[in-house]
Amino acid sequence: MKVLRYPVAGKAEIVEVPTPKPAGDQVLCKSLYCNISAGTEMGFYRGTAPQMNYGIEPGWFFVEKPGNITYPMQSDGEGVWWMGYANVSEVLESGPEVKNLKPGDVVFSQVAHKTHQLIPEGTASKLPEGTNPEHAALTALIEIAFNGILDAGIRLMDNVAVFGLGTLGQLLVQMAKRSGAKVFAVDGLKNRMDLAGKMGADHVIDHTKGRVAERIYENTDGKGADVVFEVSGNIQALPEAIRAAAYNGKVTVLSFYQDPAGVLKLGNEFHHKRVSLQCSQILGILPALSNTWDMARRRAAALELVSLLDIKPLISHRYDFEDSPKALEFIDRKPGDCNAVILKY
């Protein structure tokens, strides 16, 4: 089989390794499509991911550990999770302990970029009948966005602002509209702002023209945004997201910031408007919902949303797996020119 390899930072190549055989409860699958993560995955490609120089100790303490993860790194390496984690594949063979999957089934799993996948049955989710397999490659992003919706607790007729209109932001715009909200979409790139308008945003705001929070207040009868999503990945956007929030409003952060904050003023709007600031991270479910929502239900919801949301316009580029080094180089050089980038096998 063929796998992806990073020999050094900023360079990728395809190498061949033996194709494994399934055993026990494993299934061997042939990859069909995979989405490239423009956030965490690109951090490892570039060599800027914090995990490369930090170890994680109990309590989720990040402790400096230079060289914690080093090059070369390969997508079939043990424990490698960061070289792609949004794969759609077809089952080819199954181990003797597999109970529910059979050859020909199409499944989603969070595994790295390679032509064949050896997956424990319990970590593979069969696609609902009629699901577009290419669109299903966005399942991981859909689940992240949907988790943000659960964390934020949008109510009917809420004013919702989405800062950052990459693929996650576009998904949030659609989900917020389905929740009955009035949606403000904020970015500085024309192609992304135009797409947000097509996705249903009520107001699209160009942050390069300034007065973002003021314009949100002007279009909400002076109330501001009940819910703000910060998903730009740029720590400099967080202060304005806080300013845009209503009194007793909530700012939900989906971004994984890889740069330190410059100046984050927490004594002005944040303090006096009683703004709630929370992180939405995919490894957890909001505790208040734990009696009704768990990981399995959230994954099932994400798989259903693949067919309910408008996914096709979110896919900006497609590359054959053999050309994945070119795809990674393109995203690295021109991140603003792309939304979801799909690898085809």
C-alpha cells in the first residue's frame, strides 16, 4: 500500500509499504476519499504544531519537551493521528471476530492518509444509505462544528456571529440557520464572504473595514450577538469577538490557537458585559447534555448531517492521493484560496 511521509518540515512524499492483513475484530479497507485538515494537520506539516515540542501530562498540562515529535513522520506509524483523520473507505476484508461490517460496506473513520486502512470494527462508522462518500469526508469537521452548536446552546431567534469563514465557519453558518438564528458572518476574504452569503448568512461583514462589533450592534437593535463563534484560528480575532457579544452573551471558541495572544483586554467589554468565554473541544460533550448526548449519538448526528447540509460548495479543491504533496504545498502557500481540500484514491 502507499502511505504519506513527511521527511522534513514543509515537504511530503508518497512511499510504499506492505499491505497488512486483518485479524481479530479488524477490517481492511480501501480508501476512497479523505479531507485534509487545514488546522492541526498543517501545523505538523509546517513544523509549527505545539505538540512537537510539548509533552502532555495528566491534567492536560502542556510541558515543554523539545523534540517530543520529530521528522521523519509517516502516516502508517504507530500512534500517528495527525496526518489526516477524516477518511472514507470501502471494506475489503474482515477478521474472524468482526460482527457487523462486511466487504463492500463504506465507512468513515479517523485514520491517517494511506491507500489502505486497517481499522478496529468499533472505530469505523458505516455511512447511512444514500450518503455521498466524497461529502462524508467532511464528517470530522461536521462533528466539530455540531459539538460547538451543542456547547453554545443556540436558541430560536438568537443573534449569532461566526468569526472566520473557512470550512468550519461555513458549516456553523448553516447549522446556526437551521437552529433558527439570525446569522452574522465575519471574514476578510471575498470568496469566503460570498460563500457565506450563499450558505444563508443574514449579514456578511468584512473585518478589514473595521467596526465589526459596532455593525453587529447596529443590526440587532443595539443588543449584540447572543452567541459568538470564534473559528478563525487567529488569536487577534478573539478581542473583537468578545466586543461583539451581547450583555450576558457567550463566546464559544473552536479555534486551536498556535500563536500566543498579543493584548487580550479582559477588563473592558468582557468584564462589564458579563461575557461567558468557553472552549468547544471535540474530545468532550457539554456536561449538562450528558444524560442525552454521548460520542456515539454525536457521530451518528454528524453522519446524518452530511446529507442535510449543503456540502458540495464547501469543497474547493480535489487532488489524487498521488498528488497529496502538491495539495499540502498549495494549502501551505495559499490557505485563503481554499476551503475543504479532498484527496481522491
